Amino acid sequence: MADNPLGPRYPGDLEEIQTGQELDAETPSVRDISPGDPLQWLVAGWGDIWRAPVSLLHGLVVTAVGWVILWFTWDQMWLAIAAISGFLLVGPALAVGVNELARRLEHGDREKLGIGQCLGAVPTLGAALWVFAALLAGLFVVWAGFMTLWIGVMNVGNLGIPANLGELVGVLIAGPRGIFSLIGLVVAGAVLAIVSFAVGVVTVPAMLDRGASLIDAIRISAKAFNHNRGPMMIWGGLITLLFGLSVLTALIGLIVVFPWLGFAMWRGYRALVEPEAGDVGEAERAPA
């Protein structure tokens, strides 16, 4: 019988499928890390701040933006909470300046690190950065909208949507409906945070370091998250903890915490993603 011109028939020849041809075959290899590695990134990132103190100005700008948001949303505390929590979602895009400083430090550019170098990555990444920021902002809008509707639907009555934090907390813990509403907010917030974290954990560093397109950088980020889910959850928890402490200081702590996390983010990228051929790893370039 003549050979079938259409090739092998399936499912009879399923064993002939090349299982090695995975969706992430074109992305770089990802290293396995230990649960304690994120703490090492923070230690190294703390030292990086003082090697490039101009990063504190970056933190001051981000903090000022937070103050402006609070000023305009203070009368609607539920919206203020949603807006401030949105910093966790869009933080990876906002950290582009600190990531650029980290990249320059890694290459030995310790002199003349100023605000110009901090902002140099914005035109370098161009439209990809703005699209990434828009993607994260879209996730934030989804979160803020869900929070508004959820609180309104679950607690509508004579109160409607609570106007201030005290009223909101009172409604949420007043009875079964409020408690269920609170649980729903926590679960939805956690899911959205995990999605945004997986999308952005090393996206900006990958674009800066490898010149990767936005799609490829997101694929690298998702792959790094998927291969190290446990340590990545710890890393996300540490980020949330430090951000929460900054909120307790009326965002003043964010002046230091934001660049600190930005430098640690770059250290995490170096620990997670295999360097390109001929590239020199971070540990060989710059001391912790």
C-alpha cells in the first residue's frame, strides 16, 4: 500500500509526537531556587540602594504619587484602599528606573548614576513598557471595579456602599453577609495578585537585559513563576509585607521600600533566568 501522503494517522501514532516541543521551548532556561533565596535578594538589594542612592529619589516620586491618590480618594476610603493596593499590581512597571540602575551597577557603571540614567530605560523600552503598564493598569481597573461592585452588591441596603473605612469594616464584620463579602474580597484579591505577579515578576528585567519583546518577557516571567511556585509565593508575601508596612507609615516607608524591592527584583531575575550565551552572571560582576 502506498504511503499516506497526509502523514501518520492519529490517535494511532500518538507516540510519534515530539513531547519536547513545548510552548516555552524558545524561552531561556529557568533555574530552581530555594525558599530562602528571596531573603538573599532583599539583603543584596539593600546594599544596592546605597551603591545607587539616586534610587531613593525614584522612591520619593512613587510615594508622592501615592499621596496624591490618597488626597483625591480620602472621602471614599474603599476607593482609596483599592487605589493604594493597585501599587502592588502596577509596581513592576513603575520599577523600571530602579531596574535600569541595577543593570548599570551590574555592568560596573557606578559613576554618574543620576536621574537621567534612572529614566533612560523609558525611551529604550518604548511602546512595550507603556503596553505593559496599560496591561497592569487594566488588571487594577478590574480589581477596583470588582471591589466596588462586590461591596455594593453584598452590602446594599440602607447603607449602600460604605463611605469611610470605619463604616466599611463595621459592615463587613456585622454579620454573615459581610463576612462572606470580606472573604470574597480576600480570595479575589489573592487570585488577581497571583496573576499579576506571574505576569510581571521578571518581565521588565527581561526586556532590559535581553531586549526581549513584551510577549516573550511575559512568557519568561510566567515560566519562572511556574517553575518555582513555592519560593515565588514567599517572594510575593515578602513584597506584600514590606508594602503593608509602608502603608502603615503613611507611605513614607515606600521611599526606601520601593527602590529596595526594585533592586531585589533584579537580583531575583538573575537568580531565576539563565543568562544568554557569553553573558556574565551577576555574581561575577557585582558584589552583594
